[in-house]
Amino acid sequence: METIKIKINNKIYNVLAARSEDEREQGLQNVVEMDNDEGCLFFHPEVEDVDYWMKDTYIPLDLIFIDADKEVISVKQGKPESEDLISEKDVKYVLELNKDSGVEAGDILEIDGEDDFSEDEIELEPNKMYIIGSDGNPQAELQGGERIFSRKSTRVILRKARKAFETKADVDYRALGRYVFNELTAQSERKPQYVESKV
């Protein structure tokens, strides 16, 4: 299996890419230890209901189920060598990381080369707020008090909006609305952050 870079929960991982049926069957079987920045990403050819187990897998894992929009549906724990099935519906990707990875439902998976994901972050001055343009560069500096989405959230909203516009499907409009509502709720629950004006 090839190794690729991914980013999730603001952390970069080098993971094995299990794309074929044989690679998905192999996964992390017979692996006896793994660094905390390693794992395995399973690519399913289409969205489907999946069942995973831990047979011949010797390390405790987080099994992270992800939908077609690369949003985490759920995180479930896998016990070493257990043959109990771990199931989830409407899955496109499954990410296996060491147990207690910190990944949570709602986190977004970014795959190097697919989502304009790069290890190189833009150098921005700390303690300032910026509006980021479509090219990824700052377009304006904010004075504080404005309500905006993060760069990651904006990418997800645009992707979900584009999909809903193209398909005209109720399920895609609901997914967009649910994500925006969840982001607004999260913002409302965060403590206010202000940038001091130097004027």
C-alpha cells in the first residue's frame, strides 16, 4: 500500500491508503505498533453500510467513519483481536488511528492533493483576524466583533453548497443546513475573542 498524507482535527498523519479490496482486507492486520502520526485510510468505491472487525489486529484503534463529504460520522473503538463487528451506515472512508486520537464527529478529513491541503500554512500575523480569499490568501483584515467561519468550515460549506446546487436533492440541502447550523451553534458556545484596535 502507498503512504499518503492526510489532515484531520488539525493534525497531519502519514497513513497507508487501502484502495483495493485486497488492501482493505489487509488494513492494519499483523501490525504490532504504530506511531501517533500513522494510520490507515480505507477508500470505499461508493457510499455504503460497512462492517469492520479487529481480527488479527494487535493494537487498540479508533475506527473513524467518514461520509462522502469527508465529514466524520462517528468514532468507535476497536479492541485488539476482537471478531465483534463494528458497523456504520453511509460510509465512504474509514480511518484507523491509535486509540484516543482525539478525532470527533464533525471533524473534516483533508487528503493531500484532493482538497488543496498543504503542510505549508500561510504566514499571518498573530492576534489579527483576516478574510481569506478563494486563492487562500488574506483579502482583508478585520477589526473584531465580526462573525465569520473558519477557513476549514468555509471550504466544507462551499463544497456542500456546490453539491446541493448540482444535485438539487433534499438530502444534500439538509446536509448543508445541518452543517451551517452546527457551526453557528459552535460559534455561539465559544468564548468571545477580540482583537485590540491600535487606532
